[in-house]
Amino acid sequence: QVQLVESGGGQVQPGESLRLSCVTSGFTFSSYAMNWYRQAPGEKRELVAAITSAGDQSIYADSVKGRFTISRDNAKSTAYLQVNNLKPEDAAVYLCDVPGMSRGQGTQVTVSS
């Protein structure tokens, strides 16, 4: 069955960085675009970044442009989200998503001084 497992979250101070990973299985990873969402308590789920199946195009939410980078390794069936210069408002559960198919359980990012 389709599985998506996120990792790499943690507690960091403002200005620090993390690299989030999404290891997938159960489907042909290289054939699908991938999304990263985030959801903070009491907030709507927000699409943070998306990348095409070939990895040649990506889009970002305005709130993270210039700080976050989405990438993928089709040989490893893994998607990544590099999150730099973290701000307190970036704190959330980050989830990877295969459009129309499945979503992972998420990894928690906490930003506090």
C-alpha cells in the first residue's frame, strides 16, 4: 500500500534550518508530483511547496519564498523540504502529500527562542 513517512522535524531557534524528508513506497514515485503542506494548531492547512514529477518545476507559498526549497530524488522515492531562516510563524506539523492519493502523518517543527 501507499506509504509516506516524514522525518527531520525538531525544535530550533529562529534563524536556524532543518531538512525535512518524505520517504515513500507503494507507488511509482517518479510519476507523481509531490506537495508539502503544513498545519498549525487552529489554522487551516497551508500548501507550502510543490514540485513536478521530474523535479524541473516548483512553486512556493509567498510566506516561504526564498527560505524554503523543495526537491526530490526519484531514485530514492524521497521528497525533501529544506527550510532555512525559520521564524516562529513557521512552527507547524509538516506533511508530504501525493496529490489525489495519500498524505503522511507529518513531522513537527517547533521554532522558539
